[in-house]
Amino acid sequence: MPTAYRSALLYSLEDPAKVGRAASYRYLEDGLLLVEDGLIHACGPADELLASLPPGTLVQHWPEGLIVPGFIDTHIHYPQTGMIGAAGEQLLDWLTRYTYPAEQRFADYAYAERVARLFIAELLRNGTTTAQVFASVHPESVEAFFTVAAELNLRMLCGKVLMDRNAPPELCDSADSGYAQSRALIERWHGHGRLGYAVTPRFAGSCSSEQLRRAAQLLEEFPSVRLHTHLAENRAEIAWIESLFPDCDSYLDIYARHGLLGPRSLFAHAIHLDEHDCQRLGQCGAAVAFCPTSNLFLGSGLFDLARAERLQLKVGIGSDIGAGTSFSLLHTLGEAYKVEQLQGRSLDPFKALYLATLGGARALGMEGQVGSLAPGHEADFVVLDVQATPLLRFRLEECQDLAERLAVLLTLGDDRVVQETFVAGVSRHRREG
Ligand code: GUN
Ligand code: ZN
């Protein structure tokens, strides 16, 4: 049975940096989304579409709502849900003091499943319907995550972390066991429903040369599997990692020489790169995740979005929980705005929308599937209640146009404005009240 959803509708058509703001989005003040079998069948003005709906179509109407595509979080760690806000350190000491102890608990399937349920519920509460997710080194952690994601028919990417050195022995695999466990997980889960696998070497600092080579072997053997890792996040990290691979020209060159740099790769952070490496990322079609709350919380640095645009990198937004401080991509984009301000620029609100939707889909190789409300896409969407708080209601009254309203929503919005989250046409979260 088809279902129709009536509300204001907004989605990105293209990167505003490429086509300018006006051509970058579609907005329908009174729009209708027609959904059947989990897919969007039609999207247009309500007055045109209502007349031709198949008989018996149920119409849900939010006169004050705003429907946008489900948000896409291109970089997040689910085992770090219980350690958000672990303060006092920068990256390498933060990993040792907080992260590695927290991740050791994910050897236990029951614990991992409990956290996976809470984590996914939190994503949905925040309007995030797709994420690329680090699990822990334990295959059980991936098993738990995919089991819960499959129950809800979510489009998700996840992978077992590969780390065979420079970490506590309880968290280390080996080049061989990491390869074999990843392979078994790929065979079991990749392409199962809407799930996909990302080969996940933690970062070059925790992987031997042999382990990086075996990761590349998996990419060769499974041509639709993706690569997910970290790159050039923190200055001390970079100096240390470059010292581990003296034959490589740079941090990025380590991944390149081991066969891990390509159009299926996404690198989180990519802050401290020279022009040559940034160019190299653009030329090979790799993607990066801009993780503003994490970069601010750990004091890692400021991501250069303008350069990424100039060199045509694919860019998505990442919460990077637990170094990141919010599951809300609205809040995360509000922080991205401030990171841009610190570099003398301001983030266009339509670019922000693009980063969290279509840009994220492109960064994860999911264009045409998610990140848009155009017909043919999977019906992952969010109903926002833009008047969720007294302050928002008051502030939005003052706005002159859609751009201003969107900018305010990114500054003041968070999980409170997410009224309902739909996954493949099924409601998976409804805000109480
Ligand atoms: N680099 C290697 N591992 C991690 C991690 O867990 N979080 C962040 N932010 N950076 C990393
Ligand atoms: Zn991370």
C-alpha cells in the first residue's frame, strides 16, 4: 500500500560550491512524498500530486513540519558511546587513557549488542539513518552491530578494526587473523539487506605494513567493499606515524603505497595535509570526513573545507563519537560553521545540508540510494519540527527567508527538532510529545 507524506520538503540537488546556492537545492513549501515498497515514487507539490494518488493512499500531514533526507554520518565509533566527553587529553593520550580500555569490553557479545541498540536508537533520535561505523577489534562487535542494524533494515557500513601493534595486547589482532576475521564478516554481512562492509585499519599507527597490505588484498578480492580509516588528525600523531614508515613520503603516502588509496576509501579528519597530498586525494576520488566537534574537543585542528572544494575532494560530515561530542548532525554542522568562521569564512547553510545528505551519500558511494528525496531513492527521511522549542519558534519568526531559517536551525537545532525518522518507508523513531 503506498503512503504519502505531506509537509514542506527540502533536499540537495548538487554541491552549492559547484553550482551556486540557488541551483543546489529543491524546496517545496507544501510538498508531497509518495512512498511505496520502501522507495520514493514521487516528490512534488502537494496540490499537483494529491489529485492523482492511487485510491486508498494514506496521507500523513505535518502542516508545520519540514521533511529532509535522513542524515548521513560518514565517521563514527559505536564502541565509544560510553566515553563521550572523556576530557583532559589530545589524540594519542586520549586513545591510551580512555579509548582502548573502553573498547576492550566489546569482546563480550552481550555487552556489544546492548551498546549497539542504544547507539542505533540514538542515531535515529537524531535523524541519522545511515552511518559508516567503526566497531572494535573484536568480530563479535561487528556481529552485534549488523544484527541490530539488520532488524531495522538500516543502510549502514561497519567494519572490524584492524590493529596489530602499538595497542594493549587484548586489543591486538595479527595480519593473518585480522584478514581472516574481516573476510568472514564480509562473506556473512556485505550486501545482506542494506548493509555493507568497510575494511577498517584503525590508522597507520596501529597497523604493520603486512596488515595494511592484507587490508588492500580484501579490497581487491571484494570490489564493492569500502575502506575506512583515519588520516592526519593531530600533529604529534603525524610525526609519530611518519617515523614508523621512514620509506614513505607522508602519512597519506603510507596508505597509497599499501594499496589503500582509491575511490572506495574514506579518510577521517584529513586536517594537516600539504597541497600535494590533498590534490592526490581529489585525483583518486577518495573521500574525507569533516568532524568538527571531534577536532575541537581533542584540539586537533581546523579542517580546510575551502581547499577541499577547490581540489574537488568528496567530503561528508562525521560526528566521530566519542571524540566528537554530539550525535546530532544539526549540532555538528553548527560547529562546522564555527570552524569555518575561525578560518575567515562562513559555511553556507545549503552547503551544510549538502554535507549531511547528498555529499555524505557521495562520500560513501551511495549516491542514487540515499541522501535525496528524488524519486527512485530509498525512503529514508526525517520529519523536523522546526518549532520544537520556544526559542526556535520565537527566533524563526524573525527570519526573512529559507537560508536564514536553515542557518538558525543548524545553530539551535538538535535531537529536539527530530519529530519522526523513517527508514525505507517505515517509522523507526517518533518523538514523544
Ligand atoms: N585515530 C585512531 N583511532 C582513533 C579514534 O578512535 N578516534 C579518533 N578521533 N582518532 C583516531
Ligand atoms: Zn574516528
